[in-house]
Amino acid sequence: MKNLFNEGFNDVRERHRLVDLIDSGRLKADVVIKGGKLVNVHSSEIYEADVALSGTRIAIVGEEAKAFASSKTRILNAEGAFLTPGMIDVHYHVAGTYLTMTNLAMSLLARGTTAIASDFYEYGAVAGPKAIEVGLAEALRTPLKVLFNVPLLAYIQNDPFGNSGKVKPEDLMEMLDWDAAVALGEVQPQTGSDPHVRALIEKTTKLRKTVVGHYVGFHGPGVASWLNLGATSDHESVDSEEAFQKVRSGVRIVAREGSAAVDLMNVLRAVTERGLDPRRFVFCTDEVDPLELKALGHMDYKVRKAINIGIPPISAVQMATINAAEYYRVDNDIGSITAGKIADIVMVKDLRDFKAQTVIANGRVVAEGGKYVGRLPQPRFPEFMRRTIHIKPSLKGSDFAVRTRNVKATRAKVNIIKAHEGSLITGRGIATLNVEKGVVLPNPKKDILKVSVIDRYGSNQIGSGFMSGFQLHQGAVAESFAPVPEYLVAIGCSDDEVAFAASKVRDMQGGFVVSADQKVIADFHLPILGLMSEDPLDQVTRTLQRATDAYRSLGCRLKSPFLSLMFTTYPLIPKLKITQGGLVDVDSMKHIDVVVDEKS
Amino acid sequence: MKNLFNEGFNDVRERHRLVDLIDSGRLKADVVIKGGKLVNVHSSEIYEADVALSGTRIAIVGEEAKAFASSKTRILNAEGAFLTPGMIDVHYHVAGTYLTMTNLAMSLLARGTTAIASDFYEYGAVAGPKAIEVGLAEALRTPLKVLFNVPLLAYIQNDPFGNSGKVKPEDLMEMLDWDAAVALGEVQPQTGSDPHVRALIEKTTKLRKTVVGHYVGFHGPGVASWLNLGATSDHESVDSEEAFQKVRSGVRIVAREGSAAVDLMNVLRAVTERGLDPRRFVFCTDEVDPLELKALGHMDYKVRKAINIGIPPISAVQMATINAAEYYRVDNDIGSITAGKIADIVMVKDLRDFKAQTVIANGRVVAEGGKYVGRLPQPRFPEFMRRTIHIKPSLKGSDFAVRTRNVKATRAKVNIIKAHEGSLITGRGIATLNVEKGVVLPNPKKDILKVSVIDRYGSNQIGSGFMSGFQLHQGAVAESFAPVPEYLVAIGCSDDEVAFAASKVRDMQGGFVVSADQKVIADFHLPILGLMSEDPLDQVTRTLQRATDAYRSLGCRLKSPFLSLMFTTYPLIPKLKITQGGLVDVDSMKHIDVVVDEKS
């Protein structure tokens, strides 16, 4: 596995080939980009400069570049365009876009993203280290670079509230040695006492790799504890004050803009209003829905948005490129357009309306006009990555019932999860619901729905509760994507509706189901690990749009309703979450009862 | 040798001890610094903050720090003072100060320098890898941190113009694995075709360590070749234009301020006048004479000077701290005052008149009022590091003669080296000199002196030429410190004077001799490797001052005349140099004759 390696990355021999060609005067460029306005992320300037590429690398930048053109050289006329380095997303959970790495790579490259940092935790949680190898290897056969983060999350999962047990600490210790591994992913404060986590941090540090942090909220002595643990970054800031305090503490700010968390604007106020050095900031997606990826873009969207809220264009490009490369200590290979770097270059007509016109990765043109040039071969997935959902054949409404102690109760006061648009943080509330034969009933009219999580690894454990914010007035929705380890989650207007939708997802062996009156009105098949489609982005968005429309036809108004549903199950982000083991109060890290009080 | 390690460095266990103490509420600080104005190098702010230290680390910064004081806690009152991180010199050839590492550490710590990057190349060139181990181990027993640069220079030396052969590429390959090694030192463009150098760069890159560059001048295709080689920094810039072009190319600028090269002011104009981001700049000494170290200071002097020429104080402190730590990728351990970092802290009363008042290293107060607190035990050097000068017992004036072809010649036109104050770059000129019995005579009246380099490793090879700029009107000066590999160099008014002074240095087994009329008028013993005294800085400066005064009494007006003399022998810095093999024209990398023309 040591050979899992980004093309051209750390490839000192490719550099030496260039040294020999330059020294001997025999250099002939494969590509010369002429007349572009170079966005120099080191000197923070924009000026006209030609760029000569040879093999996967940038050979020469400047006046003399065109002298290395021969009759075989491809000349790219960049007059009127800006040249920026290929963009780097520093934290992106890839399965959340439901695409295979091959299809994802084509979609991201088309938008100017040439590298992503990802941990493939979903792959590991569902099917163990071998699945991570398959996914990473698939990605590394594309021109997209993957700054592999060793997925601490695949081992920690939702402990103590859920774990598939598929990834062991020793697996992670081995992954740290992989060449593509640049970091240990997502060290959270509550993991600080785990000796395995400590051993992983120690090894990461010794290997001079990056310890990526994850800290929701930022106050109290826990902060000092987490800092001492060695975390160097965080992507959970939600406002400028939090970002400001983290910068003071030496933490690199990962400004997140994804489907379920839209923090970029608030976080960047720490720069625009409080004057912090933009060099401490980078961008990430975390999770993005394919509809948004297609409609808004990826890193290009973040750059546009940052500029739009007052970040100077060069600073925004730096956040998307060199800052990210320095953060992962890969700035000797990527992050800027300078001689010796891998040739990952984006041509854009207008910096403020940042849209990739031509994209070069590893020295080759990979996208033009927002389209990937050509097609990458599709992978064949091994059988162990299909048919991963193990749930009993008979699922009934009664499996999902929330019961009162007294079967004669008529009303029950219950804890409810309150979901909010644009945030992974859920609120906590109290509602009073009717009870029939000892079963508490949801009240769709008041936007209080049934929500359940079903273990998909054979235990058939089911946890149920109530939630507001989804506004279904009929039917149910189920999906095989409740992190972590990607259990099934379902929401609906009755226990029977929930049972029906969940059964259908089980039958499909993964995907989304929207049902009404116990009929499927839309579905989205995700046969790979129960997480991914084999269709390309355009097809996926069409299917997902149909499913989303169906979801909305039932009353839901959330922007990314499937994604929002997933994160109501994740008990490491406040405040109240539903798991296969029941409700979890995240602040106290304890299970709590759904029923608070009941009346006959 | 893997255990050669800075105290507290990369020490994840020490961090975990703090995590446990904080998490359990049992933390009691060893030291609390109260009421100081924290210079926050991350947020570029200055504000009041307390700092609690435990063991070697900073446990907590801010409001809550003082809550961790107990009756055993040492309280340091910092009211009215600024707290800056301990300073880091990114490139310092330690033997050039003639001190042992123990004595040097005390001197530097007293001035607020808590870490230096050094390669110990002089140790290696004279006595091989074993001597480097001895020197590095000695340093690591002190509270000073050494960011060990693997000394490429100890292998390359002056090739093809001189090499002691004591350090092999395989020795360097092994050193790269040492824990204290953070970088490969001084990759120069002309070494790019050496397969050993390439293998070293490859290994350095794989280990995610830093490839330190060295590039004199910065134009032509050699630039692209060197950039492709992978060098990430350079300390040879002499003006703002050169620094500017390097920043554009992604090179980190090491602004040098030492005894033989005073570039800081010119280089920093790239920031003050051309608006470059100060985060791309760090400071180094390269070589500093003990007299200057004592009179001016070390990193404190560079910070003062930078502020004085218009660099904002916080930026100057960043250049001396966090920028350096990031450059060597050790910013998880040093470079800022934040929880989890090693407690290296400097208290200064006035940022502009930057003078260390109290210095903390590894959590302990090591200096107060410019004095090291207490004394470090002096090392015992092994015998192989003494008596290292192997030159024949009989050295005569005729060994140093420059001869014409025709013994009847009366006048000769000769190439002369032109030394200049404040620069390592020498000029090249032509002079006409008298010839007697076939021997060309220097002309001290016209400031044209004899200069010779003598191999000290047994070959007795001697190269001689003529030089202006030293202005001796009588006598001679010799020293055992001609880089690299630290041959003897002598300058004088006649061949006999030169022979006398050189003989005396041989007899002393290392040091400086100033002589007149073949009598020693001052000397300075350097018994360790022929390079270092065992005296502390105060004693060394007194001795060296006497020797310098004697040097000046002979007419020399250079600021650091011994250091200037050394560098007239170094054939990797332009333009004309003297070596044991004769004159070297550095531009063409060729030996040239001293005598250009002769007339009878």
C-alpha cells in the first residue's frame, strides 16, 4: 500500500529530469501557456507571465518560458485570462456526494479543484480498511490529487453511541505510513484520553504529518487540553469570534461551506472585520450534496463567495491554494505556479466571477469550459463493497414504536430534536404528543415527525425519537447514510410509513427512498457500500432532484433535506441526536429518554 | 544517533501528561508569567495575557492561566514587559564564533535566542561525522534547540577546489534520519547533477524535511534548474530586487545579518518598499564574529534593526519566530506562545529596543538581565578533535612564492582579489608588481598583499596569490579557518612573513596569529578542531579584540578582518578566490593563473 501515491507527487526524479534538460539546454516544453495574468500567491501580485510545462511539472515561469516551445509544443493562448494554481479542498468527505471517486474527480477537476483532502471514513466504517484502499487507489488513478487523511473517524465512529468495528487502531497506524497520507484526520477533544489516539498522534508527529483537529465550540479548559493534544486546525467555527479565538491559539481556520453547514461568510468576518491575517485561513466543503455541487460549484464557489464578502481576490485564491498546501506541508509540490511545482493550473476569465475555463492537472489539459475532457475508465468494484446492508427481512411499524410505561397513557411529553436549515447543530425541545395503546404518536401537523436509526450490520437495533424541522405532512423518507457508521435513518409521519421506507432501502441494498401511503414515489440507488451511485454527476443530480422534489412534495422545505437528515444522527455535534441506541444529549454525552412525562 | 534530540521536542508524551492534568483538573503550573503583554504571532496582536507553564510546555495562555498557580508555582511578574516567543536563527555556522556549543548556547540564550539551525559542517569537514555527533550532542545537552541541517557542505566542500574527504554521502543519508535533523542544508545550483545530492534531496523530501537552498545571484536558466531541484529558501540575497524575484519564485527569503555579510536592510526593502508579505521572510546570521555577537547581539539585534528600518514590530518578531518555525515545519513545537508549545519565551521591556530581560527555555528561566543564569557543565572533547593540523614542520618563504616563467622578468601583471567591507563577494582586478629572481613581490604600499592557503590535512599543498583591501603595511596574519575544509590561510607583506605566521598557527594546532618582523604580536588559540576556543564569550572577545587590535596596528581597517580573510578563500561565492590549489575564477569555475603577463 506504500505505493498508493498521487501522480507526480513527491516525485523527485521527475524534477531531476527537468534539471538535466534545463542544464543541458535540451528542454522542450510540452505545453506553453502564453499571455495569461499570473496570480502569484507568494508575492501577492498579478502580472503577465508565460508558463512552460514539461511532463507533469512547471519547468519555467516568465519571460523566457516561450523560448522552450518547439513544433510539438501545445500552445495555450491565455490572453485575457488569469492563471491561478489548482485549488485544494482541505476537508471533504467524498461519499457525501454519492459519486464514485472517478466520477467525483471528473466533476471537481472540471471546476478547477485539483486536490482534495479526504479520509474515506465512510468507506472504512462500512467495509473496513480494504474498502479505503479501493477508494483511494481509484482516486489516485485520476488526475485529482488526494491528500489522504488517516480516518480517525472510521475508528472512533460514534463511540460510545455506535461503531461498526470495521477499522482498528492498528489499521490506522499502518495507513499513516502510506505515501498519500499527509495527516491524521479530525482529532476531537473527547478522544484525548484514548491511548490509541495518542499513539496515532505521536506517530503522525514523528512522521512530520499534520494533526487535523475538530472542535465544536471553543471555550473552557477543554480548549487547552485539545491544543496540548497537538491539533493544528479546525473546520467547525461558526462565527468570527470563534475563528478569532482559534487564530489566537495558533489554530488554522478551515472555513467551511458545504450543504449542511454554511459558515464561510461568518467565519471570514474574522478577516474582513477583525483584520486577521488571511494566511491563517483555508477552505473546505466537509459535505456537499451533488445538487449544490452542480448548481454552485466547489472551490470556485468558495472563492467567488469569499471575494463577494470582501476578501481581496488574491487572498481568496491564496486561501484556496498555497495556504492549503502549506497547511498539509505539500507546498513543495502544489499550491502555486512556480518552477518545479506540479503543473496544476486553472485559467479563469474573471477573478470575481471565478469560473474555471481551462484546467490543467499534472501538466495536461483535463477540462475546458466546465467540462471534463474525455472520460476516465470506470472502476469495477469488488463484491465486498456491494450488498453491505444487513437488516432482518421483516421490518414492521412496531419495531419503531416509542412507548410509554403505562399503556393507558393518553399524552406524553417528549424530548424532540429541532433541525435547522444551514447548520449541523440541532436544537433540543419539548413537545406533548398523543399516545395510543402505549405508543407515542408523531404529530405531522405540528411538524413533529418520527425519526429512527437502524443498525445495518446485523444487530437490527433500532433507536427512535421525534424531530421538528422537516415538515412532512405525509409519507416517509429513508436513507442508508447515517454517520457514523452509515446506518439507515428514516423520518416519517407514522411508524408504519417509517418501516416501509426503511424496508425499501434494505431491499435496494442502499440508497434513498421517498414514500407516501406505503408506495415508493422516488428512489435513488446507491449500490456501492450503500453510499454511492455508479452514475456520473449529471445523472445523479437528475435522480436526486427527482427524489428531492418528491421529498418536498411531502412538505419538506430544507435546502438539502437528505443531508440534513443524515446529520440529525451524528452524536458528536450538539445538541440532541438520534442513534440506533436512542436519543443522545451531546452536551452531557449521555443517552436520554424520549418520553419525559406521561399522563393517563 | 537517532536519540540525538532536542529536549521536549516532538515530545508527544509530555503533551499527553498535560492533557491528563488539564482534563482531570489536577494541573498545577510550575511557572506563571503574570501581566505581560503577549505578542501573538498568529493573530498579529499585542494584548495582556497570563501564561501558565508545566514541565517543558506552555499549558494554558490567557485569563484562566493564573488559576493554575499553587504555593509551589514560581510567579514571574511581567508587568510592563512584552512576551515574545523564543527567537530562532535559521542559518548559523556555529564554529565561526569560535565558541564551543556549551559556551555559545549560554551566550545566545542570554540574548533571547532559544533555537538555531546549524549544520556543524566545520566539525565534519575537519574531523568527520563523529565530530558532528559530538558537537550536536553537546548542544542538545543545553537548553538551546538545534534545528540540525544535514551538512551538504561538509561533503561538497569546495569541490572541485578542495575537499578533506572526511564526510561521505552515506554519512549524510544516515544523518537525515536523526531526530534533530529538520533539513538538508545549502543545496546550491552547481550541485544539481551530483547523483548523491539528488538522492539526499529525494530522501529529505520523502521525510517531509526542508530542502534549504543557497543561490548567489538569481538570473538565467540556472534559476529554473535550481527551483526544480527543490530548494525552498535562500540566504544569499543582497538587495530587494533579488529578494523580490525569489519571493515570486516561491523561495523563502532568509535575510542575513552577520559579520561578513550585512544584507538585512537591503533585503527587507522588498517588504518596506515593495510591499511583499513579511511572512515570507526569516532571519539568519550565517557567520558572526564573537566581538559583534557581544557588541550588537544576535537575533535581538536583527529584530531591532528590522524595526528600525520600518518593519512593524510584530512582523519583525514573526520573522524571528513563527516564520522560522513554519519554514522548518517545527511550528507544532516552537515559534509561538500558545498552549501545547514548548515554553520558550522572552520578556522584553521595549519592543523597538529589543533586549531580552528574562529568557525562558524549556519552561525554565535560563537568563536574566542579559546573563545566563548559572553555568552549564563544560564538555570534555575527545582527542581526535584536538591536534588536527597536519602541516610539515619546515615552512619557508619560498613555499609561498608566486613565480614568473622567466627568472629574468622584472615586472609582472597579476590577477588580484579585491576584498570589500561587508560582503562575501570579492572583486577581481589586475595589478603590476615587481619581480625579483623570478618571484613576484607584493606591494603593501599599494595595498597589494600576499595571500596563501595551506592544506592542513597532510598534503602540504599551498596556493598563493595577491589581494587588495586588507591594507597591512607590515607583518602577516594567519588563521586555521579557511572554508571549506578549514585550511590555513595567511596574508602578509612578504613570503617570509606569511611563512612565519602560518608556521605559528601550525605549532599552536589552530588559531589566529598576528606577527610583525617575524615575531608574534598577538594570538588566539583554537585547540578544538583548530576552530574553537574553550573559553566563554567574554574571554574570547578579549583575546580576539587584542588580536584584532594587533591586526589593525598593522594597517587593516576591515570590521571583521579575520572573518573577511577566511571568505577570500571560499570558491563558491564570486568572484575571485584563493585556494590551496591556486586562484579560482568563480564565474567560470576554473583555476586561473596569478601571472597574466611578465616583462623582462
